[in-house]
Amino acid sequence: MKADSYGELYLWNRGIDRLVRVLQRTEAHSLFGKEKRKAYETRLEEIRAGLNADFAEAKATEERNDETRLRMQHTAWEARNLNNQQNKRSQS
């Protein structure tokens, strides 16, 4: 389902947000220097951006494929419906 994919992406992004906040809180405890913390934070954001971009690209392709398939179904339905109406009129 589409909603499941988007839900998982939301959870992924929320998880990254939480990790970034954990890193930011480590500064108060001096676990590692500000530069190293910022490097970790930047790497997390880079990974997030890459996954989000890949997800968006894949979803865009899926949506275009769905749009084409559904348009063809709709066009076929309209043609059948029009033919049925014309046949009914000619029989009357």
C-alpha cells in the first residue's frame, strides 16, 4: 500500500531527527568535540537526503506508471460506455 511506504519514510525521518537531537545533547556532556559532532550530524543528514531523494524518484516513477495505466482503463471504459449508448440508440 502507498500509505505504508510513506509511513515508513516518515518514521525514518523522525528517527534521523531524534538521532540528530541526541548528538546535539552530547555536546553538553563533552563526549566528543563540536567538530566531530557536526561531522556525524552532517553525515546523518546526507544519508537522509539520499534516501528521501531515491524514495521520491521511485515513487514518482510508480505514480506515473499508475497514471498511465489508469488513464488507459478510463479511456477504454469511456469508449465501451459510448459504444453501449450508441447501440441502445440505434436499437430504439
